[in-house]
Amino acid sequence: MAHYLVTGGAGFIGSHLVEELLRRGEKVRILDNFSTGKRENVDAFAGRIELIEGDIRSHHIVREAVDGVDFVLHQGALPSVPRSINDPITTNEVNVPAHSMCSTRPKTRASSGSSMLLLLPFTAQTRNYPFARV
């Protein structure tokens, strides 16, 4: 059984990933601040997941969240193009942390966010390019 961290696990895509991982018998931890995700999306998983409520921009919360996990599925993103134009700094602060999470977990694989469901193997080549093109 692998241990997964799903950032944005209370969102639409993240909660479906959590559901499938649990169906496969995997251990799941969710990191979500519920800014766009919904509590009702994770209510059905109560008692079967570990839920960390916090902001992905907080290094100490991210370090706690990645501790002991084998894989990170980074879905905790701000997916709005208009929002990214109006507030690019916040968008980058939220959408780019997959890099820092991956660099702390040598066996981690990370998806690039809610707009692309791309699973990247963590290698020396992808270390600096978490959103590699395929």
C-alpha cells in the first residue's frame, strides 16, 4: 500500500482521485484550505483519510503534509485564467509548490494541477521542471 498526498483533495478532481485511491486500498492524506474545494466532497471519506486543513503556501504545513508520503498528486491550484491575470503573484504562489513538495520526496510523482492531469516521474531532469511538457 502506497501513501498519497492529494493537495486540493476537496476539489472536484482531487476528491475523485481520493475516491479512486481509497477504492484501490491506498493510504491517503489530503491538504486543502477549502478556498475552492468543498467539505461535502470529502465527508464520505471521513475516518479513511487524514485531512490537513491549511494553505499550500505555508512551508511548515507542506513539510508536515509530505512527511511519510510516497506520492504527491498536486491538485491544489487556482484554475481561473482571469484570476491569474488579475493576481499573478498569488496564482504562482499557489500553483507552483509542486516543485518544493517534489524536491523533498525523492520517490514522489506529482501531477501538475487541476488543469492538466499529468503524472510525472520524479527524476533529476524533472526536479527543476515540475510542469514538464509531454
